[in-house]
Amino acid sequence: MDFTKKDIIWLIGIVASLSVTWGMWSERLNAVERKADSVAKMQQDIAVIKEKIIQMDDRVMWIEEFLIKTVDY
């Protein structure tokens, strides 16, 4: 089987298209991984914020109870 210039050009075209496709898929996969990491970071931040709000609510309740008990009308 002899390879002609046409065969080599076709082969180069196929290899190039496979390389471009591989590169695009890997780039998209990296983008999805970055988004997943940022979503996980946001979830952690939300959990911290939620905990701080709960702590603040507890403090406000304590202060409110203290003020109600100690108020002189």
C-alpha cells in the first residue's frame, strides 16, 4: 500500500481535527471543574454566614430578654 500526498494530507487533517477536539473537550472539562470548585467554595461561605447569623440571633435574643427583664416602666 503506497501513500500518496492526498493520503498524507487527509491523515494530517484527521489528526489535526482530533487534536482540536481533544483540546476543546479538555478545556471545557477544566471550566466545569473550576465552576464546581467555585460552587463548593460558595457553599462553604454560605454555611459560615449562616452560622454567624444564628450566633447573632442568639445574642440578640439574649440582649432582648435582658432588656425586657431589667426595664423599669
